[in-house]
Amino acid sequence: MTSNPFFERSTLAYELPPFAEIEQEHYLPAFERGMAEQLAEIAAITSGDPAATFTDTIVALEHSGRLLSRVSNVFFTVSGSDSSAGIDAIEAEVSPRLAAHQDAVYLDRDLFARIESLHQRRDELGLNPEESRLLERYHIRFVRAGARLDAAGQARLRGLNAELATAATEFKHNLLADTNAATVIVDKAQDLAGLAPAAVTAAAENARSLGHPDAWALSLQNVSNQPVLAELADRDVRQRVMSASLGRGLGEGGNGHRGARIAALRAERATLLGYPDHATYAVEDQTAKTTEAVEEMLGRLVAPAVSNAQREAAELMAAMRAAASGPAAELRPWDWKFWSERVRAERFSIDQEALRPYFELDRVLRDGVFFAAEQVYGITVRQRPDLLGYHPEVRVFEVFDADGGALGLFLGDFFARPSKRGGAWMNALVSQSRLLGTRPVVVNTLNIVKPPAGEPALLTWDNVRTLFHEFGHALHGLFSDVRFPFFAGTAVPRDFVEFPSQVNEMWMTRPEVLANYARHIETGEQMPAELVERMAAAERFGEGFRTVEYLGAALLDWAWHRVSDGAAPAGVDAETFEAEALHKAGIAIEAIPPRYRTGYFQHIFSGGYAAGYYSYIWSEVLDADAVEWFTDGAEPIRAKGEAFRRELLSRGGAVDPLEAFESFRGRPPEIDPLLIRRGLAG
């Protein structure tokens, strides 16, 4: 191959990858050359002067692997958002090779000897705080990666890492296939009673695209409780949807079995590295530090959450009995969201479907998400139609700082499609670094149902929340102002990374922001003030369900990763394991399945959240405390935004995250605001 767009730095604005030039056949050669180049760069480091210096070792490491980073950032963005059989085949081939490459770097004895030498002399090197932290973090990373193991231990570790990489890739690919295969096909329009006309039309178009021209297709999202369950009036159809959702990946040889195998491999690796289980290994390098801290926090939430959920269940059962012409059925998982919406509508006069005309995607994005960022941080966002993303639906925006200076690029990929994995996330195509002279290019990916051609995309309230949440991650990347790429943007502990994004959700209900974007698609009128008040009250309804659903997933993750090597459940039945784990944790409510079950728990089996799903609520402790600070009225919001950006968002991983929190809050975080928010106080 004579030309490969990955081989040189992009000449486009902000080094945006040249997607118009990138073809599938470019990926594998770029991965191969990228790995070879980095190994050559490592060899050059280790063959240098034996008296290691910070510059010739640590800074040189930061310069290494640039080609590999370019291709990896693009490929794994595409593989998650616009996959294909060819992309899947490349990923299956390259994932274990990348794991082996990472081991080749972190298990290089000569390289670690230089880092160890620098670490022992760290107080004599005259390093500034960011340099000192970088040396410390490299040393920790190498040790945790197995640099101190003997030859036999390192050989087994390499094997485990390769197996885990392959298994995680298989889990991801199987999940996408299982989710598409579980699409519920409905043959009669009356079975969709309760859905809005636009949703019915979208389901018909979805069915036609899947080869069912005279039917309607309800595709699944990657959660247990599907959004359509709140609207479908036909109980049998709701049961079909819920059964399809809960059953993904749990068949013979499916992702349930694969998840158990991944947990067993992680348990063995933890033992090899000197830890009793994977959870202990994982949290040691997070802000939580210990399993006891995580378990104390989760345990404190279970009882009041279950109590709240049981009260809610009684209300839903009462509503079911009142509506039944005969004896009411028992409340089942496929009933909860439907009857919850009926009770919510009656109590608060809130019709979720009637809210949609106030939440048109472009308006929410421009006059809500971007407007809030301008009010808080002074930035402005302008679309760049001249710049292309990796898919025709991806939109590219340029972001400018308060002084008009260029800040970075933001890409939005908002609509669901069969080639995209479920959920919502942010990743970086280019990370900011003063050392490398790069500015950030970040992507938000969502799975909003695409409207029929020519019709506006009208959002649910949850969609609006997700837009604000993910843009919080984007701001974390865009505001990065560090020297070393190691620390850029969201390169912070997993149980801290959700904090800035959760804080950004607060602006969706800020009166001046809500009034700016919540306008009726046809009349342009603002959402009535009394409706806003009822929405705020309705937000608190169902908190027991939401907390139990979340805790079920967090504690299931924890159970899989607290298993020791000797008791690792490689061949255990996933459903049996789940039932026992949830019962033991005191969170087993039959009508509220965990937000994710093993077969589709991508966060922990093919994402970065293994033994870390607790981080959402751990981060919410910080979030609730920070929201209280933002709204206490002591300073203008704009001044507080500057402080939040300066002390936390811009620092990435260059400072200890809890120290960064204390810098703007003036004290350590407190849990009481979270307990009040979730109705768990007292």
C-alpha cells in the first residue's frame, strides 16, 4: 500500500481524521506499523544512556505510539458506532495483538528498570508538580501491569490478557448481533396502541428496512427496561418486549457463559498480581481505594431504596386493581414502567408524550446544551458543514473560547442504527496536549430513535438528560489544558469520570436554560411554568425504582468481580449466579430487574467498568455536592463556571481528583445532598 491516511498527522482543522480518505483496508496496516513504530521507540529509550533522565525516558514515552493512537482512536470509534462484518473481523484479529503489544511495553524489564530508577530518585530530579505526578503514575501503571512478576508469571499474564481481549471482543460483537436478533416484530397495528403516531411510523420503517414490509419492528436498546414499555397498552406485547430484552445473551454458549468466563480470567489475573479478587485490584487505583469503602456506600443505599421501591409497587398495584375489570394481575417487570407513567400522569398531570413537542433535537442541542455551556463557561459552538465525520449522520461543530480563540471540535452522532452499539458515550479522536501541540476533537454518541424522513426528531425527557450528560464528558475533553497526553481530558479514575457529566445535567432544568430550549415545535411557545413545576415534582416520583434498578446492576458487577480465583465461576449458569447475588445483596425485587443483566452488561464485560459500575453513584455523591455549591447564590454562575473549569475540568488527571474537588468546594465531599436528592435521607 503506497498511501495510508493514518501514516501522517492529519492536515485538517484540529487534526480531524480525514474520514473521506479512510478505507477499511487502511486499518490493519496502520495498526501493524503503529505497533512496530512504538516498539522501535521503546527500544531507542532502553538503549540510551543507562543513567535515565525524565526527558529521555518519561517524556520520550509520551511521544511514543502516535501512529498507534491515531488509528486506535478512529477504529474503535467506528467499531462502536458504525460497525460491519469487515470491521468486526479486523477487531477480532487486532484486539489480542493490541493486548500483546501493551504487554510488550509494560513488561519490558529494561524500560521498567529506568522508570524504577527515576522513581527512586524522584525527590532529586527537580520536577514540577505535573511532571512529578506523571512519573508517579507511570510507575504505578507498570507495577500494576505486572512489571515485577517473574518470567513465568509474566508469561501467564500475557496469556490471560490475550484471552481477555478476545473474549471481550466476542462479547461486544455477540451483543450487537443478539440485540438486533431480539427485535420484536409486531404484525398488527392495534398491538402498538399507546405509541405516538410518529413512533408507529418509525416502527413501520424500521420493519421495512429489516425485510418485514407489512409489519412493525421494535428494536431494543441496551438496557433491561425498554422505553416503549412505558407506552405500550397491550400487556402481552409488553411481555414480549421485556422477555426479548432480558433474554439477550443468556442462551447456551452465549454472553452469559462468556461473561462468567471473563470474570474467572480476571480473578486469576488478580491472584497472579497479588490481590484476592479483581474488585480489590480495580478499586485500589480509583478514588474509592478499598472494597470496604465501596461496599459501605452501596450498603447504605440498599435498604432505603428497597423501601421506597416497595411503596411505589404498592401504589402501582392499587392503580392496576382500580383499572381492572376483574382480579388484577400481579405486578410484573413489563408492567412497572407502564403503570408508573399512568400514576405519574394522574398524580402530576404529566403526559410524557405531550412533552415531546417541546424537545426538538436541534433546538435542545443549540438553545439548551450549547446555550448552557455559553452561560456557564463563555464558550460558543458553530457547525462546520465543510468537515466530515465517520458517518453521514455525524455532525461536526467548532468550539470557541470566551475570548474568541479556537478551542476544539465536537462531533455529534445522535441517532440509533443497526451498526451502532447501544447506549451513549463520549470518546476522543484527538486529545489535547501542549507537549504534542494538539487540541481536542471529541465525539458524543447517542441512540435516539431516528424520525421518519422529513419529520423532526422529538426527544423524551430522558433523551434530553442524556444530551446534557454526554456533553459534560465532552466539556471535560474540550477544556483539557495539560502538557502531557497521559493526563488529557477524561483520563481520570473511573469512579470520578462521571462526575463532570452528571454535574452538567443540572443545567437542563435551570429556569433560564429550560425556557430557552423547551419551546413547542409548532407554536414556538415556552413550556408553561406550571408544567415545569409539575415536571420537577414528577422527577422525584419513581426514585425507588431507579435506585433499585441501578443498584441491582452495580451489585451484580461487584458480585462477579469479588469472586476469588479458587471459586471463579467460569462454568456457572449466569441466571443462577445473578439470582443468588441479588438475593444476598438484599436487592432482589422480581418486578425490577437490574438495569443490565450479565448477557448484555457491556459496561463491565467489554467496556472499562469492570468492578466499577458503582462509579456512577460514587460520582453522584460529588455531583450532588457540587450542584449545591453551584446553586448557593454566593457568586455569579459565570464566575463559578470559571472556577469549576480552572480547578477541575482543565486539569484532567494531572492532579489528584479529590484534591481538585476540594479546591473549588473548599472541603471534602459529603453524601447528604445525594441522599436528599434520591429520597434516601433518614
